[in-house]
Amino acid sequence: MPTPTRPSVGWIGAGRMGVEMAARLARGGADVLVGNRTRAKAEPLAQYGAKIASSLSELAGRDIVFCMVATWKDVRQVMQALLAGSAQPRLVIECSSISLEGSAELRALLAERGIDYLAAPVSGNAKVIKAGKLSFVCSGPRKSFDEALPLLKLIAPAASYVGEGELARIVKICHNVFLGVVIQSLAEITVLAEKAGVPRHAFLEFLNQSVMGSMFTRYKTPAFVNLDFKVTFTPELLRKDMDLGLEAARRFEVPMPLAAAARDLIQSMMGRGMREEDFARLLVQQAEASGLRLQPENVEVSDGLS
Ligand SMILES: NC(=O)c1ccc[n+]([C@@H]2O[C@H](COP(=O)([O-])OP(=O)(O)OC[C@H]3O[C@@H](n4cnc5c(N)ncnc54)[C@H](OP(=O)(O)O)[C@@H]3O)[C@@H](O)[C@H]2O)c1
């Protein structure tokens, strides 16, 4: 039974991120009903006590509905399906990485119906979620953040409130522009070190322990060393975020030369057919451009997460 301390929750989206986030919520004891376009991807969540819906309109009667899909176009579609009937949630928490404009349009659409809305994008991939290290950045009414916080804490240890409206969106966009620039820079320096004779695992071991090391450089190290590019985040989704960053840069008149170059290198990688693997494959493109044929080093290295 839903109570003020245990609201009923609807969860839209069981992709790479959504399925892991919903799993933590259900395992934490929340009453969760999950809807996903491809139902089979949501079904494993039943083992944690989540219920699986056959259509998104079933989720409308829940107190709080989370959404984790892909682009603003997809968010709009799933919201239309959610709100097609007469039932409606009290609060929507939207976690996909979308534009400021899309987020504002969603806020207006929900406000017309008297539904509160928290923008709550995240930092971290599926492995980071499993390791309990995801972070949320949230904006919207403070009271909605306070209401959502116990649920957010079941999913992630960190949830920052940055203010009203769509401010969380620009924070997340800035974060992912940094991700794109950092991965390209990491690829460049790793290839430079290797061409000069330093094995990748040795170079990255030093870097990870230096002031320049981070959770991100550590968890990308196994991919760089052993060339395992099983996707965590697609080049296409990263390009979307670089484009969102560059659109915002034009709107606010901020020159972003590094971001523009990184965006085009991601585009080049996609044009060469590297679309379905992890965005860390930028390393391979950089090696090819440097006349270096990479081989897996087959060295066991830590990802810093487990
Ligand atoms: N992966 C990461 O490391 C990461 C990190 C932080 C933030 N993000 C952001 O989180 C979001 C999800 O990323 P992801 O990696 O989990 O993507 P994903 O694996 O591609 O999952 C996308 C989800 O959205 C659903 N979906 C997409 N279009 C839809 C539509 N038109 N109607 C209904 N459902 C639709 C998919 O349903 P189906 O299962 O039916 O395809 C799937 O559940 C993106 O905005 C991404 O930028 C990703």
C-alpha cells in the first residue's frame, strides 16, 4: 500500500541505465511498476520485486513517475502515452539527458495538468550505478526535490539540488561536454605515450594515481588497456550531448573550441562505422590517425569501482 513515506512509483525506460536504476529502487524496497517499449528488457526486474506493466498508461496512477529514455523526442512520446488517460501522477522525475528547451516544454506540459516536475539527470554509467556511485543533479521546486530525495538515495548516494527550472539540464550538458573532451584528450595522450614506447597499462597506472586521475580515467582504463569496447554509452548519445552543449554555447555566446573539435571527432568515428561500440573507441581512431595498430595488452587492471 502506498503511504506518504512509501509512495507508489512508476518507472519508464529499462535501457542500459534505466534497468540498473530501477533495480536499485526495487531492491531498496520501493513499490515499483516498470514500463518499457521492449517489455523483455524490464522483465529481469521482477526478481527484485518490481511489477512489469504492459502499457505506459498503467503507470499514470502511480504517485511518482521516473523517466529514463534517450532523447527529448522520446521523452515527449512516452509522456504523451503516460498521460493519455485520466489518471496522472503527482510528480514526474525526468532523468534522461535532454536539452534545456525540451525540459522547459515538459515542465509547461506537466504544469498545465498540475503535475510537479523535477529535472534529475545523472552522472555515471550502468557499472557505476551497480557500484553505488551514481550521482543526480536536480532542479525544479525545492519541495519536489525534498519529496524525491528518499527515492533518489535508494538509487544513488549523491543528489545535488542546483535551483529552480531547468538548471540541472545545463549542469548535465556541461558535464557531458567535459566527458567528450576528456575521453578524446585521454586517447591522444595514451597514444602519444605508447608510440614513444610506454605500455598503456603502465602509463594509465601512473596517470590514475596522479592529480589528473579520476573515477572516470580509472573506470575507462580496462577498455583502453585491453581494448574491450562493450558499450556503456553509445557514440550517438555522446554526440547528442556534445550537440546540446554546442547549441547552448551558441545561445549564451560562449566559444567552445575544444568541445567543437571533440564533437567532430566523435562524428568521424561514427562515420567510419564505429557506432555500436563504446565511445572509448575514440582511442582506436586516434591510434589509426597516428599510424599505430593497437593490440590488447591482456593485463588485469582495476576499474576503480569494484
Ligand atoms: N549510458 C550511459 O553511460 C549514460 C550515462 C548518463 C546518462 N545517460 C543518458 O541516459 C539516457 C539513457 O541512456 P542509456 O544508455 O540507458 O540508453 P539505452 O540503453 O539506449 O536505453 C534507452 C531507453 O529508452 C527507451 N526508448 C527510447 N526511445 C523510446 C521511444 N521513442 N519510446 C519509448 N521508449 C523509448 C528504450 O526502450 P527500448 O528498450 O524499447 O529500446 C530504452 O529503455 C540517455 O538520455 C543518455 O544520454 C546515459
